[in-house]
Amino acid sequence: MKAGNREFSKKEIALIQEIVELFPALSRKEIARTICENFNWKNEANNLKIISCLKLLNKLHEIGKIKLPPLRNTNVVHKMEKTKKYDISNKIEIQSSVENHNVSLKLISDHKDINNWNDLVDRYHYLGYKKNFGLHLKYYIFIEEVEYPIGCMSYEASSTYQLKCRDDLIGWNKKQRESKLNWIINNNRFLIFPWVNIKNLASKSLHLAFLRLPDDWFFKFNYKPVLLETYVDPSKFNGTIYKASNWQKIGQTSGIYSRKNNQRLLPKDVYIKPIVKNYIDVLLDHTHPIQTNSSKNNLQKCIDLLLLNKRELNLWETIQLKIALICKRVDENEMSRNRKINALTMLLAIYRITYTKNFESYSSALCELLDNANNYGIKLSFEETISASSFCDARKNFPAKAFKQIGQDIIELYEQKNIDKQNEYLWKGRRVFAVDGSKVNLPRKTIEDKHGGYKLPCSHAFYPQGLISCLYRLKSRIAYDYSLVNTMNEQQEAIKHLKILKTEDVVVYDRGYISYPLLYKHDEHRIDAIFRLKKQSFKIIDNFIKNDSKDIIADIVPSQKSYSNIKKKYNFINDRKSIKMRLMKYKIKDKEYYLGTTILDNEITIQDYAQVYHARWGHEEFYKSLKHQLKAIEFHGKTEVFIQQEIYAGFNIMTLNRIMSNNIEEKFIENNEEDLDDPFQRKRKVNFKHQMDELYRTVEALIAGDSETQKNELAKGTLRSKRQSYKTRKNRAYPRKSHRHVNKWQKL
């Protein structure tokens, strides 16, 4: 007997009969699960084939081979209420061309995102939503300028057992089709929302999916598909987007009989796109897949090796895998035409450049990179240093956003791998962040509009200035979000940072940030804030500073005139609502501080808030390390893209350093070295400057070295950092007076 592409012998049927007789109290589903476990009956994703087993049991029950227990009454499953997370039906129409936007795909894995995806497809796709059975992946389509998705698409393993035009093209027999049908992936849903009118967006999205789908499918289901297929209704569509994305029309379906309408439906056009060149030979079991792109390079071999052992990877190996996958996507897209240098080599080169001062040439930095790579046995895309001009040409194609993506992925992995230690980094059960900005002088060339359009700070200045804005987590001391912009509006950048935070997170701000739009956005996202207050911000705050009150609850609301001006600048403000804040005063060495917070919990004392605000100074130290120790603002590049690359690479280096430092400091705590009274301080710290020097020597080994090299360098670096650790000195303060010699040229 056959079921689910598997033949069952008489002995196996007898064993199934024995299992059913032995466990009469089990439900049918539990019996099916038991049989699958005994026969190790699984699909490619390593999941038990319970549905196929239930079909087999029903067949055996019908012919009298076994007697199944009666079906049990199950509780009624109420239809899930549609979520409103992506209630975007009122969005304004978007009209543009795809060349003006940065299109990206997001793989859906979170349960809430899946429900949102299902709801959107059900509302806006002409076929509605239909539950996927078997192996499948779902994607959102995003553009950088819009917060919400602008489209959806999904792929599933083909379930069309017989399709004449496809089967004739492949030429396979029944056995081959049963064995290899799931190597064909069907694009069963593709949707661009009706209010989005971006020219060539659909074909661009299909191309991006074609590039990343094989890797995503392999990562989740442990095999790579070889052919894509889809069906297009010719009465509604011409298949233009598939033709534009190099899909081939091979024929039509025969049409299916609709029981609902009691009529035969029109045939649909069948389109295919090969993922590998020799897909027919693969489906016929004659050969192994040959990739349509160039032969596997060293990077691809590393990725495959890491993916095969992904369940056993430690934190640093997983970080290495994430970086390799991002570099591979950059190679396939932005740097696809570059023959001299690939994305991983470019990434390592920019890290090396960021570490060096701007008077060190590209040639020197590339020589250092090549020597270090050779010492660790790392294969770069060049064996001898290339010219500075060739390097600059290749560097233009490397996107600065890749560094931001790497930073976000590293933080996500760090939190996942250290989930058991996350409570150590909470304050009153909450994550605490700080937002601050720092002005930086930029090369003169960035004044030009095509290089950023940065402005001079005053009429007699020579260098333009930009604003680095950063969202920094206080207890873990890691930058979660950052940007370089050509405006000096710190409040506007702070509002953008809120997008990546969660409900009940806390953000600490210095003077200059408190404003009604920022408070309004915090209230809207249910994210709490702590501000250092200043005069002339709100009348009620001015009165609090002048009077003798120490701790009050106040309603913050702008005057009618101020509200009118605010609403013109910030269109997300819909009403003039009052926001409650707790206003507090405290003194340190005769200096009075004024704080305001949206947290109204009376159990949190003024001293607790004072400690949080004092911990914000760690953000200032972070900028000091970025500017002076790492030299990340001594730019080699003269254009906005090059400057963003170096700044964002600097943030990556700081994140990697801090992860190494935190792992070592956590071991000090495990060794019964208790923390200080201040929850934001540790009794023993790693010398962060030494840690940065350590990473400078080993950055290539950690990011591109093999597992053994990486392990050895981490162990060596950890031992050195432990020896260079020091005890925290409480209440150290020195007058901020520089004794550095100033020569006659600096006095001018």
C-alpha cells in the first residue's frame, strides 16, 4: 500500500495494526504521531508527516484492516480577530519609479506578522487568502521611505501533481515526479497594494525574491529548489511582470472543474524560471544542481559549511554566518558587476580603514589587510594589493546600509544567544536607552547637493557639519540605531529612533530634547521617557523650577498658539491632548538638577532616576571612544556614501567590542564579584581601549576565519582582557582642564 510517496510492506502494515490495537485510548492524531515516530516518517523540513499518516489510517480503516477509535468532539475554534497592526487602508497613494526607492524583502517568521500577512492578502488579493499546506515561505515587500509594507508574496512547494506542459518539458516518469516534485516551488500569491503605483516595482520584487529564495529555503528546509513556477489568469492579467523578470511561458493548465459553481474554469498560463541551469537533469535524477551564477567562491563554501552545522554554532560563528549572508546578497545585487573585489573583502577593508587615521593611505591599509588575511589563512578576492583608484571605484557600489543591517543582526543574535542573562540588563524590569546627537565636521565636498547637501554652521566656517544621532542602550552599552543626517534637528531624529523600540521601554534625554512632538510620539507608542528639564520649554516647568516643590505630577500641554505652529511641522499630531509627567528636583554638590518622566510609579524614587540620568553619561563616553580612540571621524572618503560607510563601520566595531567586554564582565559576576549599589555600574570592568586594540589585531579572524582560528583568537583575547581589567572607582571627579601644549598655529 502507498501513502505520501511511500510504499508500505506487509510487515509495516502488520506493525501499524499492532500499534492501533496496543493504544486504543489514543486519538487518531496521536496514533498517527506514534506511527510516524516509529517509522521515522518525516518531510524535508524534518517534521512528522502526520496528515499523510492519517490518510493511510483512514484507507486501512475503510478496507477493514484496522479499527480506528471514533472521532472525538473538538472545541470550536473561534476565528481569530483580525489584527490592526498593519491597518494601512487609508494610506495615501504612492506614485514613483523603482529607481527612486530602495526595495527590500522581509521574510515572515513571527506569528503576529503571519496573521497580518494573511489578513492583508485576504483583503487585497483577488483570490483572497488560502491556507498553505506543506513547505512554504512568506515575504513582505518594503521600501525604505515607508514604515509599513507595500506588498506581499509567498512561495510553496508545488502541489500540482500533473501539469501536462511542465511534465512534457521535463520528461519525467511517475516515480521521478513523486521523488522530485517538491524541488519545484510555486509562487502562489503576489500582491502589490492598490494604492502603490511604483513603476517596475513588481519585476524588481520578483528578482529580489529569485536571488534570496534558494538560500532562505535551504536555511529553513535543508534543501535548495531548482525551478520556480506560477499560474496567471489570462482573463485578468497578461503576465507582464513575470515576462519582465525573465520568466518563460510554457503553456496552459487544462482548467479545473469548480464544484461550487458547477462549471469548468478557464485554463491559466503557466510560467517557469529555472534557479539552476541543469534543472531538468536534476529533476530526472541524472546529476547534481549547477548554480546559474559563477562557480562557488570561498565565501559560498564558508556559508554552506556554517549552514550545515547551524544548530551547533556559538554566538561568534552565528555572527560570522550573518555577515557572510549579507555580503553574499551585496555581491549578487549592488556589486554584481565588480570583478576585482567582493563584498566580504570590501567589508574587511573598510573596517581596517576605520581603525586607521586619515593620513594612512589606502595602499597601507590594504597591505595590512592582506598580511593579516594571509596569516589567518583567509582567502581575499585579490592576492596582491590593488590600486587605490580600483578600490575607490569598487567602494562606490558597497551600500552603507549593509553596515546598519549587520549591526541590527548582531544585536538580535546577541540577545537570542544570551536570553538567560537579559534580566541583568534591565532596570525595574525595563530596557533603558539614551538618545543623543553629536556634530561632526565633514569634508568640504559634502556641501554639494549630489554629495549630501550638508550646510556650514556659520558664514565664516570652512567645513560643513553633519549630525550623528544614536540610540544607545545604557546597561549593555550598545548602540541599537544610528544615522548621519544633514539637518541639526535632534528631536526629529529621536522620533525616528522610536520605531525600533518596544512598549514600556525607557529613553533618557538630556536638555534640549524635551518638546511636545517627542512627548506625543512617546505617548502614542507607549514608550516612557526621562528628560532633563530646561527653562523656557513649558510654562508649568518654568513654575516648577522657580518654586520650592520637589516632586509633583503635572499635565504637559502646549498653548493654543504653540499647538498651531507644532501641527504645521508635525502632521502626525492629531489632537491637543495633555500628557502627564512627574517633575522632580535633586541636588549634587550644590548643583540642582531638574528631571521629568512619563513614568508615574511612586515606588521608583528620585534617587533611582538620578542614577539613570547619571548613567546617560555612558553615551557621551561612547561618542568619545568613537571619535578619539577609534578615529572613526577622521574620514578617508570625501563623499557622503564613503563617510556613512566609515561611521557605520565604526558603530559595528564598537558593538563587537562591547559584546566581547560584556561576556568577560559577566564572568566576573559569576565569580561572586557583586555589583555596586549603582545598578548601572559593575565592580570590575574591562579596559575598553585595550579591547579595541585587541579587535584591531584579530578582526579578520573573527569575521572571516575558520572555526578553530576564531576559537583560538577569542580565547587569547579573553585572557588578555581579563588581565587588563580594573576595579571601578566610585565618585571620581577631576576639574575639566586641559594641560595640552598649544602651538602658535593652533592659537590662530
